[in-house]
Amino acid sequence: MLELRHITKSYRNTQPVLDDLSYTLAAGEFIAVMGESGVGKSTLLNLIAGLDTPDSGEVLIDGVTMSALDDDAATLLRRKKMGFVFQAFHVLPHLTLQQNIALPLLLNGESRHRAQEMLDAVGLQGRGKDFPRQLSGGEMQRVAIARALVHRPNLVLADEPTGNLDPDTAHSVLLLLRTEIKASGASAIMVTHSHAAAELADRVLVLSKDGLHPA
């Protein structure tokens, strides 16, 4: 599903943030990536998503090399094959919950009926016409999870998805994230500082200057 081949990335002629990093993510696998601040976890997600390019090496999504795509093709691949869950939610305040969730379907030219299914799946039945200002942080993250999965992506990228939530809400949201990822058959990478969050993944890897290794 995802293959990293000898990825190296530096910024401003400094020591590499990532140095000769290789990894293969199997279809349906959910991994957590941990590591100290500044080790390159968010950089890794940006490279996988094609939002940044490696200095050397290749990122392949379903056999397609991301750096070989022009901007339009990379955007199209992200829309169709990836889902994103962020720490800051990125729920659009001027759209209703149902409109927020339906956005990937709209961008992909797909029927929007599945937005209601996902709203129900994340426990927000009957609230499709509400706006984000009416939600708690945990509820907004539920909307973000539904939006990330509504178009049935092959790969879900989650960057500190519970960093703004209290521990009880975080646990509930993470259980939901795992359940929905497994139900959809997607592969997933979650970057987190939380050991409690990482425990819900299939495997935990630690990113360091020596690469990705089992925790």
C-alpha cells in the first residue's frame, strides 16, 4: 500500500531530519509512530502525503511514486486515496456537520449519501444540520474522523489526533478511529506522543535518527 525507499530529507543544509529511511506498510495495517520532538514525525507524514518532497529516495502509494506526479495529479491522488485527521480538527466553521463530512465526496464527484452513514457511525445521529460552534472538542474530532473516512481512502494519516482532548475523550475518539479504520479496511499511520494512544495501533514504531524501529 505504502512503500518508503531510502528517504532522506534535510532543511537549510542541516543534518538530515530523515536519513535513508525505508519502510513498507501493509494493506489494512494500523501503525503508531512515536519519537522525540523534532525527530521528523510530521515531516514523514508530509512526505507521504506529497506535501513535501524528499531530497532523495521515493514514496510510493499503490506503486505510484509521489514525486513523479505534478501538482494536479498529486492533489487528485490525495483526494481519492488518502484521509487526514489533524490535532486541530480543521473542521470548516461555515459548513454544517453533514456538509463538512461530505466535502471529500463532493471534491471526488461522488454521491453524498454516505455522509449521513458516517455521521451515524461516529455517534452524531440527527446532528447533520448543526454547525461546528455547537460541538465539543471530542465531537469535532468525530466529525474529522468521519470526513477522513467517508470516501473510503486506502490510507489514513493522523497527526496527533487527540492532542487537544482530555484523556477520557481522547480514549473514546481513538477507539472510534480504530474501529472505523478497521471497518473500512484502510491502512493507517498515526503520529502521537501518547503511549495510551499508541497502544490502540496494531504496531508501535519509534522514529529516531537511525530510522523506524519497533518500540
